[in-house]
Amino acid sequence: MAAAYEEQAAALIEGGVDLLLIETCQDLLQAKIATIGVLDAMRKAGKRLPVAVQVTLQETGTMLLGTEIGAALTALEPFDVDILGLNCATGPKEMNDAVRYLALNSTKEISILPNAGLPHNEGGMRSTN
């Protein structure tokens, strides 16, 4: 899995991207493996770009497999990344506690990209709240 992320990051680096974004991580191990792949690609390319890692929290306030934001921060903060944050799955209101935790505890910049609201089905069509 790390090799697949490394290959993708290498192509992006060669293509001239300005930032590498690892997002929508629902599993902490996936986030760590993706980060390792991206860092390896930059090392091999001899180029350092900003790296952002965003995890996804469910309505429960945890990642899909139950990881709380504090554990995610503890696991990801030692990596040489510039930004840690959240994206997807919930809207701004549901992210409030996790955002507050990151703002008070992260030594990295934080990035938050919530959904416009939780998706729901209306007459067979998906829309946001």
C-alpha cells in the first residue's frame, strides 16, 4: 500500500504540484502508510513540498474504526508533515469538538474541510442538510 501511495505522489511531484494532500483517511493505519509513501516519494525526488493529512470522523466523533482525534493527532504529529486536519463525513457542527481539540493541541497548522451538511435522501436524490 505504501508503494502505491509513493508511486502516486512521485507522479504528482514530477507533474509540479505545490502541495501533497492525503485526505479522507478513515483508518489511522491507512493515514500513516499514505504519509510514509508520500515522504518516501519526496525523499527519492530530492524535493520537499508541503504535506497535509486529513482524517475523516464519523458522526460518532471517531474515525471509522473507532480512533478518536487525540489518538490520531498523537500518531500523525511525529511525521514530517505541515498540516493536520479533518475532512468529509460530517458538517461543521459535528466537527466542532475535534476542531477545538486540534486547535488547542496540535503543533502543526490545521486544515478543516467539512461537508456542507450530512447527505440525506430526498425523493431518490442525495442532497445535503
